[in-house]
Amino acid sequence: MTAKAYTPENNLNLILVQLVTGLRGVLGETMRTWGGEILSGAFAIRNRWAQVFVVLMYCRMLHSLATGEIGSKVAGAAWARTVLHAEWMPLIDDALSAREWQYEKIHVPADPAKVARTIAFVDDASAMARVEYNQSR
């Protein structure tokens, strides 16, 4: 077996593979730990801002797991709309529409029905990360 000759391109490719692998590991761990806090109620979704933030962050993390790129929450939501089950589209669309004046929504109580759907979404997205992107321990 012949060793691959060192070139800057080969070294850059190796570094990029290591970075993407590390990114996916960190994202998987974040989805597990934060998802566990959300599912257990330790991270309570009490206001509209938090509910929207959770939905869009989980879209963003799934997008990053799938592509190896760090994108915006909006890009993650756009990607999620093309990949995730149709049952999540109203929740994602609602979160996107709430981004305008989002920081004022910290004073708006969360809708219990939307919180319940958000928690179910976190559970589903976490399962997808484990199955589709091999993010389990």
C-alpha cells in the first residue's frame, strides 16, 4: 500500500473532514443534552421567544448535521421544510413568521399548544439525528 503524497490540498481536506466530524459531534451532544432538558422540563418554554428559538435552532442543528455547514436559523428552516415530515411545516412556518420583533416576544407567554408541538418536534428531531446522522451514544 502506497502512502498518499503530502500536498497542501490533502492536508486541507483532512482538516476539513476533522472539523466537520467535530462539528457533528458537538451538534449531536447539544441536541441530546438540551433536548433532554427540554423533554424533562428543566428548560421550560415559558415565552413565545423561547418557543420560536427552540424550533428554529433544532432546524438549524439538523441542517448542519446533514450538510456539515453552519447556516442561519432561516436557512435551517428552509432546509427543514424540504426534508422533514409535513406535520412539522405549520410549526416551522409559525416560528419563521414570529421572527419579526422576536425579542419583544420574551414578554409574551407561550401558547401551551405550540409548546406541546415544539416538545414533540424536539423529540422527533432528536430521533432523526440519532437515526439519520448517527448521533447516538
